[in-house]
Amino acid sequence: MSDNPQTMYANWLQQLMQQNPLQEWMKAGSVGLNNPFAQDSSMLSMLKEFGAEIDPAVLSRLQSEYFSELGNLWKDFIASKLPQFNDRRFSSTDWHKQTTHAYNVAVYLLNARFLNLLAESVQAPEKKKQKIRFAVQQMVDAMSPANFLATNPEAQAKLLETGGESLMTGITQMLEDMQKGRISLTDESAFEVGKNVATTEGTVVFENRLFQLIQYKPLNKMVHQRPLLMVPPCINKFYILDLQPENSLVRYAIEQGHTVFLVSWANPDQSMSDVTWDDYIEHGAIKAIEVVQEISKQDKLNVFGFCVGGTIVSTALAVLADRGVNPASSLTLLTTLLDFANTGILDVFVDELQVSLREQTLGHGGLMPGRDLASTFSSLRPNDLVWNYVQSNYLKGQKPPAFDLLYWNSDSTNLPGPMFCWYLRNTYLENSLKEAGKLMVAGNKVDLSKIDAPVFIYGSKEDHIVPWQAAFASSGILNPKKKSRNRFVLGASGHIAGVINPASKNKRSYWINDKLGNDSQAWLDAAKEHPGSWWPEWATFLSEHAGKMVKAPTKAGSLGYSEIESAPGRYVKVRAD
């Protein structure tokens, strides 16, 4: 029985590698990690294929340092002196108390360090060098001894402790995940949309093929006169903003006395394979704004965008401004890119070749599968979102715990090919959105500086998808002649955890500095750190632009916009797989 599971796992790992666009680097891993200096090493050959070279003197120095450290490790081994290492992947005592495993880790870490130094030393343009660094790190992470039963003492101990049951459970879970086409990050049976996530009470009052519009039920007798329209990203589902009552940003806004409307994007199928970026702007964000105006009978409303939702709603407001319409009383942008000069590690996936290939296959019709998007984002944090679960779910046979945020993370969405390709080329590749008048969207020129509204901009300090400096850059694009109308707040943690930081939990911290300037680092250097959530800062900003207090509406919708169904609606329940 033991041979068969190992073969199954090896086959599974091979399949996973083959799905990775950097598979050739991964294949080079066994050579590069075990013998980094082979004269015809796959690693050096691969560097040449990338058009990169290494100064022979630098290579010689790295070789000398490597063999010196390797020699010291060997001396310690002969003297029965256990190596010391500090890496959370190997924090268990099983890695430290057993000589074979301890030295296996020490050699792995030494080789990994050398390969990263090698990547740093290549002579190549920065964009190409970034791709090399990323590829090497993917390979290094994949080849960790923690990822294989034969070299993981924790998994081996679990195997003996359970009499083989842990391995059989792991195989079962692996096969189930192979059927799903993705790794289970949480106990998905513990959650149901509308039952214990996305539970804030509301009503769907409008729908078209792109989105449903939800109007939430007030929790107070009095509300602000101007409503709040929330536009989430169309990648993944809206309920990241409404996970559970204690961490729901939607519910928090309602508690602050706002009449909240929210866009629930459709999960595209083949019937939407022709949908464009213009459609998302005209029939998505702009239509949502118009419906909220009609229902609330307010010309002005507070507009909110999160991540890609912020890019969409900003584009929509710029289009409306070109038409002479300015419906926003305020604009809130959370971890949003308007200037795509700094896209962090995502930049490795975007170049002319890759975008052109997408355009050829999807640009005139088709779907960008949610599974592919999810794999891309997982590859940005492989130890946390891939290998950690390979070890726990498959090698140790542990069932992943229930975690609402990871359930949401696994609930992926497709994107229409034409819309996705336009977005890739005009933002990530050519960075045209920030250029006044360069783009035409929905028949109008896009000039973000024409958006006439005070803006609250939020960035997360450890964000790997929207670097906080890139979020900060929006403050130089919006209200360029009235920068005092812009406010920037920096929160701790990452892209999602930084945003979903409930005020009631009083966790983490945030930084504020009322003097924006043009330099993000200068802003941070002079900023003051405050403990707790940034949500109250946003609530204060929002209330300043929400108008007077009036009686809360007694029912959702208005003439022509009656109840279609209860929140969260049908669209959010459509799965991509």
C-alpha cells in the first residue's frame, strides 16, 4: 500500500507543476537544488534562454562562498553538531532533533539561498530579472523537504501514530481536490452563501445580465440622506465585504446610518463571453449609479470601490464627468490601482507576448476561467496558499479548519475574455488609464482628474497585489488641483486581511498623515501610527459627505424597482467550477 500512495502523490505533484507556466523552472529544481554547480546545469541553461548572463567573477565568488558553507555543514555533521535554522516551515522539533532531517533542511536552505543570490546576480533588464527571481523562488518553495512524505518527519510521525490512517485520509482528500481542480483551503461544507456568510438582510431591487443591485435594510430609525453605493471587485464574490456580522464592512456601514446599495456581479458563463470593459462601465457601474439615484431620489451619493471595483467605478465616474455629470458626493477607493506603474509581483505575468496570446485566444470572445485566476494569485504566496495545504491535507491527512475568508477565496469567478484582455493591455501593460484623455470608454474620453469629489484612499502595508505605494499614487491623479480633498490611510497587513479589519476587534494598526505630498515614503516617515481598525476613520469621512439625517426608508426599492428576491440573490451563488 505504501508504494501506491507515494506514486499517486508524485503524479499529483507532477500535474500541479505542469499547470504552472513556470514548469520548466520547476523541473530544473531537482538539478539546481541538489547540484547547483553542474557545468551543464539546467539552471544556467535556463538563464541563457531568458537572455540573462552572470559575471564569471561573481559566479566564482558565489561558488567559493557556497562550498565554504557546505564544508562547514559537513564538519558539523562529522562532529554530530546539529545545524541551527529558523524557518517557520521547519519549526516543529521533529526537524531539529533528528540528524538526517536537520541536515536535509540545512542543505536545502543553503542551496535555496545560493539560487536566490544567483538570481539577484544576473545581468538582465529589471523586468526580466524580476521574472527570473519569481521563477527561482517558485522552484525553491516547491522543492522544500516539507512537501514530500519521504523527507517530512512530521508526516512520517503522523503516519506511524495513526497506523497509516493519516496517509489514506490524505490520499482521499487529494483525490477529491483533483476532482475539484483545486486545493481545499478550508472546510467548505461549513459555509453556505446566504446562510452563514453574506447574511446581512436586504433585497435585490434591480438586475441585468452583468449584476444584481442589493439594497440593504436599515438598522437605525434615522439614516443619512445620501446613500452609499458599494462596488466590489468582479474577481471573486462580493461577500468578502459581508462575510459574517462581526466582520462585515457592509453591516458596519449600515450601523453608521447609511442606506447601503451593493453591486453583486454575475459570474460569467458562455452567454457573457462577448462582454467588454465598456459594458462593465456603461451597463455595470454607471447603470448602478443611475438606479441608486432613482430609488433614493438623490442626485449625489457616496461611491465606494474595492480593488478592481475601484478601478471600474473610477473609470465610470470619469466617463460621466466627460458627459457633464458628477454624481459622487464622495469616492472611497480601497486597495485600488489607477496608476499601474507599480503592480508588484503581478508584473511577472504581464508582458506584450502574454497579453497578445490572451488577446488571440480570448479577445474576440471567450472566458478567462476563475480557476486560472485563482492559481495565479495562489502562486504569489505558494507557501501559504499551496504547499502549506499539501503538507497538512495530503501528507498528514488533516481536514482544513473552517475559515470564512478562505471559503470566499476559493469561490472564484470567471471573467469575459474581451473585458479581461482590454483591462490587461490598457492598465497593466500600457498604464493608459492615468493619462488624461488617452482612452475612450463607452464613447467618452477618460480623464480621472475630472472626477469632482473628495476621495478617501486606503492601502494595505503588506499588500502583494496592490502595493500600498501604488494605491497612494491615486492621490496624485485625483483632484490634482485640490489635493486637500484627498485623504490617504495606510492599514497593516495584506490585500484582504488589511481591509477586513473590524472596528469591534481592535486589532492591528493604521497610519495617517494629513499632509499628502507626492512622495509615499516621505508621507509614511511623517505619518503617525494608531492602534486598531481604520474603519472609524472611514466612517468619519463618509458621514461628512452623506448629508443630513432623515427617516430611514420603510421598504426597499421604489416605483419601477420592486423586490426581485431577498439578498444575497442568485448571482452570487453561481460557482465557476
